Amino acid sequence: MKLFICLLNTYATGDLLIQIKNREQIIQNGITHTTRKARSLALKSLECALNAADPKQLVQAKVKLENSSLLVENCSFDLTKFKHIYVVGGGKAGAAMALAIEDVLSSHLTAGVVNVPYGAKKETCIIELNEASHPIPDQAGVEGTRRMIAITEKADEHDLVICLISGGGSSLMPLPREGVSLEDKQTVTQGLLKSGADIMEINTVRKHLSAFKGGWLAKTACPATVVSLILSDVVGDKLDSIASGPTIPDSSTFSEAERILERRLWESSPFTVRKALSDGARGFLEETPKLGDPVFANVHNFIIGNNRTASQAAAECLKSEGLKTVLFDEPIEGEARQMGKALASFAGKVSGSDFSLPRPIGVVAGGETTVTVVGQGLGGRNQELSLAAALYLGSAETCVIASISTDGVDGPTDAAGAVVDAFSLKRATQLGLDPEKLLTENDSNHFFSKLADLIFTGPTGTNVNDISVIIIL
């Protein structure tokens, strides 16, 4: 009866489309009619991007149940061959993915545990959603991960384990290796996030301090059949970096992890962390499972959505509005302020009278930048990118640049990102703000809060990196 009621509620209510909560206010902040129109187009395209990356829709589009077979892309799994079907996993999209799997498999599921961020928990029927901390791991995450291991350890060759993996999973599924405490991992994670390290560097270190990530989950699940559904938040979709690859052969090594920490924050790292990486680099600790290890013989990994999914949707949205649309082939990476300068310079050149491309123009760029924190301010990579862009937009009065994190949380703030145009600096000056000083202090949130040009979506339940949009009318 409980299962029937849960499914009835799921189908009856559905999920609201992801929307920018303060859309109208941001639009009205435009000084001219043209700027307001450009702001409106930018925000609409970002909403299209977010909804294209909705995890529930992506799972339902890629995963089907036909008769007694589970179909994922071009693979078929005969469910009559399995005694039990378990679900484990974690990430910012975990709740929506769990709901979608319950919709598809309903009474076929045996049990499951998925770690999700605080506040993301939803009403599920079979799969337990365990709330935990992101981006710094906590004890609740450890306990949920231990329950996942308990499930996979009892799975045998007659069982199917479905793993739901999405961005944020590295922090949400912590299980420190023996000799390393949770507090030690918290210290290292916090330090790496502030150091400007990219996600691949951070996850290389995390994997070698973990008893779960870097392929270890697949090893505990062996000899069961494992099907991982992956929503990518890593530029280039490098599988073993997404949520630190719990079901993927690990291409990184202890030696690489040691070198990264030496370069970023060796002296300030806990002794236990340095010892673990040093011991591993010298062969005293077992390496993470690698390609060719038989534990991966029955593991099947599928990417169901990524940054390109969202970027293409934004571009299609602008195209449908009559704009000549450009979608960058290469992802945006590197320091946020440098990328902001580059995007603004590009916009300035395109808007110049000697540029041949007919207007109106929409440009979409996806990827993920980093911020090396040197100041004491508050912000995120998309806000910092946007503030830097404001400093270089110049007199491009028909240009608007907007940038968001698709998870709805940009850095340690409650904003998803921000919007700028050629009038942003003038408005800031009238408010007594010093944009260059704020950028130096990594205080972009203060800048956009005063201008009321922060973008608020709330947690979106998805995570496929960042989307930046340039509108030139």
C-alpha cells in the first residue's frame, strides 16, 4: 500500500520547472529597453539550460523497462536473472535520480541508500535518501556511505546494483581510508577548495584518501552486476573524476596525489594525510583499482547528461528567439577573473561596428572555472567571472553577460551566479562601490548584492558545471 501511494503522489504532482526566482527584478535593473530585452533573453536561455539538465527527465529518457528487461542506451539487462536490485549513490542530483529510478523500476527494487545534500530530501518509496554535507564532508555522509558498503558487500553474482552518481558525490559519499580521520579529510578538502586546485586535482587526492571512491565501490560490489547512471559535472566527462569515480577504474596514482598536495598545501595538511599519500606513493598501501582489474568485468557506466546537454539547450533557446547563435566548442576553464575578462573582450569585439556577424547574437559557453582565494570577501566562480567581465565590457551598451552554476549554488553563497551589462560599473559607482577592490578581495557577492543582480534559483537538484551566456542586440 505504501508503494502504491508513493507512486501515485509522484505521478500526480510531478516536479515544477526550474526557474530563476528574481527574474523580473533582474530584467528591470536594465537601464535601457535594449538592455532589459538582452537580460530577459539571457535569463530565459539559462532557464532552458537548467531544465534540460533535470536529472529526473534525463533518467527517464535514457532508462526504460520493457517487459522484464532494463534498457540503458544500447544495453539490456534481463531482470529475471537477478534475485535483488539495490540502489546506492550520491550527489546533488541524487534525490531526483532516485525518484526517477523508482518510477521506472517500482516494485522490482529491493532496497537502497543515496546520499543527498541537506534540504534536498524527497519522499521516496524504497530508496532511503540520507542527507549529508557539501562541499565539506560530515559524519552523516560517512554513515550513509557505510550503509551503502553494507549493501554492496552482501550483493552476489545474482544481484544487480544500480549506482546513481552526480556532481557533489565526492563530498557527499565520504569514507576515509584507515588511518585518516574525517576531520583530516575536512581540512584537506577545505584547503584544496581555497587553493585554486581544479576538480581533477581535488578528486585525485580524495580518491587516495578514500575507501569508497576511485573504484573501491565496484570492488566491494563484485561479483554483482553494476549499472552506474552518471550525471557529469566534470569538464570533458572524465569518468574517474566524476564524484571521484566510485565504480570507475582509477587512472590516477598515489604519486600524483602526493605531488598535487605538495604543490598546493603540503605543510598545512594533517600528518596522517601526508603519511597516507607518501606511503601509497612508495608502495606501502594498495593502489586504487585500475583498468583491467577483474572487479570491473560486470560494471557498466553510462553518462546520461552533461554540460553539453545544458549548453545546447541554451543555444537552441536563443536560436528560437531569432538570434544568430554561437556555441563554444571548447569549455571555459582556468581562473574565473581571467575568463570574465576574455568573455567581455570577446563581447566588445563582436559588438563593434567593424564586426561582420549580423546581430542579434547569442553566445553560449559551458565549463567550470576556478577561484584562487586571496581575499576575505564572499563570492563564487560565476560571480567573480561576472564582476571581472563588468570591468572590461566598456561601452558595449547592447551587451549582457550572465553566468551561473547549474546546481544553483555558486561558491559559499545562496546565489547561482550574476548578470552584468555595460551600465553595471556606472550603477556601482553611484552606490559607492569600488569594483576593482572588491575583485581583489574576492568579494563579488557584495558587488552584485548591492546592484540586485545576483541570480537566485535555489538548489536546482542538478549539477552539470557552469553556463555563461553573452547577448548582443
